[in-house]
Amino acid sequence: MNGIRRPMRGTSIVVAALATAALLAATACSRVPGTVQAGDTVERSLQTTATQIDVEMFNGAIEVTAGPAGSVTATVKRTGTGANEAEALADAQKIDVTLETEGDKAVLRAVYTPNPSSPDRRGASAVVSVPAGSVLVLRTSNGSIGISGITGTAVADTSNAAVAATGPMQALRVKTSNGKVIVSQGSGLLTLETSNGTIDVEAADAVVEARTSNGKITFTGSLAPGTSRLRTSNSAVDVTLPPGAAFSVDAQTSNSRIQSDFAISGGSATDDRLTGTAGGGGGTTLIIETSNGAITLSAGS
């Protein structure tokens, strides 16, 4: 057509190629630093008579097992970030790991020294051996906690991860979120809290305070005198007790049913509410609350 000049096809190809190159260059320039992770492992040990052992990690797991009396040993994995592996390794080495006595306790601590309160994507995880009778205080974030063979007491605090404890501890307190809680061979006072995760407990002579949401609660074993409370939502609660168990019960749900192997007397029973006593009560009270989930009381073998 007169008066209109069409661009040459080759010119269009060149323009497209230049635009693509510019986009790639912009992408490369906007790439977020610190995308590579690397790290190392350090060892720490301490001979101590302290009975309380504190472990403080971040963005990493803690695993604690029973070891020789009077000795605490630890293997700590440090993870840093950088533009390349060498920078990430150098960054990991800025995580200071100490194991020392502070007053009447031994403390294993990892701290990212450039910014202790906000380590971002860096992390520190630990495998620790402590005397079996220790009092444990374990804290981390975004990492699981495991405890095995401890006969003392333990506090385990994390987030977005599971907690698992095995052993006849005198008492256990767990707080996490978005992770399951598993207790086996438990006893004593068990205070267990999570969200969006299941709680599974096997214990003898225990008083249990278990709370979650959107997760099933399972208890198998025997309850000690006192008040045990199992609370969840949008999930079931299953409790298995010895056939001759004596307890008082107050169980309620919604949009589901309650089933019991035990003869409950002295209260009331509807599809979604059960109150009364089994075997005369015995000073043990069991309170169960859920919604949109069944409650089952089973007599074990």
C-alpha cells in the first residue's frame, strides 16, 4: 500500500532477540543473593555435674539420646547461605556453637553472630548425648525434636515440625505447630500441644493434657489419678484403656458419635455426649472434646 513502509522480517527477528536478551539480563540482575546453601559439622563436649541440659538451635532438628553419666557431647551441623558454595561455607562458620556451664545447668547454644535474632535461611541442628536422668530444655524452630532413653523430665519447643519422645520420663511438655506429636513408653505428666497435626500417645500411669486442631488424638495405656484432657477439632479421638479401668468421663463431640466399650453409669449418654463413671471412678477424670469427629473408648486386651 502507498505511504506505508513494512519493517523487514530480519529486523523483527533482531528486535525480538534483543528483547529476550534484555529480559534475561534483567532476570540475572534481579536474582536474589544467598540462593546456595552449604555448611560444616562441629563437635562439642563437656564434663559436668549439671542435671539440667539446655539445647538452643534454630531452623534445624534436635536429637537427644541417653549417654554416660557426667558427660554431654554434641555434633552440630551448621548451614549458611551465599552466592556460591564457598561463600555459604564461610557464612556457616559465622554460627557460633558453644557448650558450657551456666550456673547450675549446661547449655549447648548455636547463634548466628551477624544477626542473632534473625538468621533467615541459615540453620543449626544438633545430635546430643546426655546423662539419662537429665532435665532437658530443648528449643529450636522449623526443625523436629527427638528424645530417647531419658528418665528425667523434658521440655521440647519447636515450630512447623514433629516431636517424638520415647522413654519413661517423669514429665514431658511439648509445644509445636503444624507437626505431629508422638510419645511412646511415656509416664507421669504429659502436656502436649500442636496444631494441624496428630497426637499419638502410649503411656502408663500418666496424666495427659493433649491439645491440637485438625488432627486426631490417640491414647493407649493407663491413666493416673487426676484430670486428663484430650481436645481437638475436625478429627477423631480414640482412647484405649485396660478393661478394668476406673475413671469418670465427660466426652462430647458434634456431627458425629461416641462409642464406649465401658459400662458408664451415674451420668447421661447421647450420640454426641457421654458423662458418668466406669469402675467407680477411682479418682481419675477423663475429659474429651472434639467436633466433626468420632470419640471411641476401647477396652484393651
